[in-house]
Amino acid sequence: MPLFEFMYGTGGAVMYTMTALAFFLVMDWIAGIRAAKKDGTYASKYGIDGVFRSFFILLLPSGGHLLDKVLNAPGDLFGLLAFGVLYHIIQSMTAKSIRAGWGEWVPEGILNKITDWVQAELEAKIARSQQRKDGLK
């Protein structure tokens, strides 16, 4: 754990924050794989790029922690970056889940609010999916 503590800091809040990031990142991967399989755009090259992108995303809070150390801050930049990344991952996971067809499991009123929240992300993912699909032809 010394490497983890060096990269992200110590304490229960740090551990739980990074665990939540990893948890929702795995859920994002699962939803992305199912959505890509459903619309026929599954490609290992895009998936491998996604793994690198995910590791990059997980390093952002580490950069915040290191800057907090340089500035002698109490963890503000770590928290800002960690929760910004968490917000983005949950939004991405939700959009992919809707694209995968899992929205039917959510009551319509809640689904409408969720869809409004992720509309831009959902449209971007659908457009990117269509571009990949066109490229596979």
C-alpha cells in the first residue's frame, strides 16, 4: 500500500473515494461492452484504447494529491479531481446503460430525469458508435 498512499494519500476517505472510482469504472466498462455488442460496434482496438484512457483517468486524482503536497493543501485538488472524474464516470456509465437498453428497468419518470442529465453524453456516445459502425463496414 505504500505506492497507493504515495499516489493518492492516506485515510479512509481517500480509500473509499478511490474504491468508488474503481467500482464505477468497472460498471462503465461493463455497460460499454454490452452497448457495443448490442449495436454491433464492438472492436478490441477501441476497448484497448479504453483501458489506457481508464488508467489515465485514475491517475488524475493522484496528480491532484501530488499538487496538494506541493502547495501544502489539505487535499482540495485531490477531492476536486476525484469527484469530477467520479461525476464523469457515472454520467458515462448511465449513458452507456441506456444505450445498452437497460433503461427499461428504471421507472419512466426517473429515466426521463436521468436521460435529461446525460443527454449530451448519450448523443456523443451514439454518434461515436455510429462512426465506428460505419468504419467497420
